Amino acid sequence: MGNLLVTAPWHGGKTTRLRQLAAQETGPCFGFLSIGGKNKSFYTLLSLATGRQYLSLADCPPGLRLGRYYVREEAFASAQAELLDSLQQAVGHATVFLDEIGRLEFSMGLGFDGLLRTLLRNERIELVLAVRDEFMPAVIAAYGLSGWSVEQVVPWNGTEKLML
């Protein structure tokens, strides 16, 4: 597959596309999908390897305030520890999916920032990152991703059959 940036507007299908790509992956597959809870009042990080979920954003404290949400950094730390442990046990090439890389990472150095910087130094890992359209230039600049393949998610109009 190679390193890939999957991009779309806010709520534009990035997570669905990452889920599809992960299901098609034939080798070891790791990473996290960002799954919205009831009425998008919270988000969890869903581990592709274990199915474990980590509460990462909620519309109530505790945590660092970012827009309407409070960031639960302990969730990102636990997710990172799980992923790095899994990768140490993996043999050979692996693909890692991160949903999603945005303002939390490139401007605040939080969320998946440290994990992403670590993964970028590992030559046996291919990365698939979800990035909102509006953040693409900042993410590419912050992490040196020029030259990566980019897939623009085509908006779903309700008539196509979703592949999950």
C-alpha cells in the first residue's frame, strides 16, 4: 500500500475509508480508529489489533479543553503503549492506521504526535493517516510528509453500498 494520507472534510468519511483499507490489509495491521459516541458527545480510540477502546475526547471534564471537547491524554498514552508493544512482537512489515491527525498533534504536540514521530522513524512500518482537508498543509509540513500518496475520500450520496 505504501504511506498514505486519507483526506476529506469534517465528517467526510475518513474513518469509514480507513476501516475499509484495514479490512483489505493482508499483513499485520495495527492502529486506531476514532469512533464517535452517542450524539458525538465523546470519541473513543478503537484498537484495530485488540478491539480495546480508549475514551479520548469527551464533552465534559477532566482533560485539556479543545473546542467543545476535553482531551483525555491518558487514553492516547495507553493507546501508544499498546501499539508499541504490539509492534515489538510483530515480525517483519506492518501497517499502522491512525485516525486522525490534526490540530491536537501538529499545533499542540498532543494526541498521536509523539507516536507518529516514533513511527515515522521505523522503516518497516507503512502508515495510513486520516487528515481533515483543512489541516493537510499543516500536517504535511509538521511531519515532513511531502511525497506521500493522498487519497481524497469521495462523499457518499446515500446510493452506493458501503463496504464495511
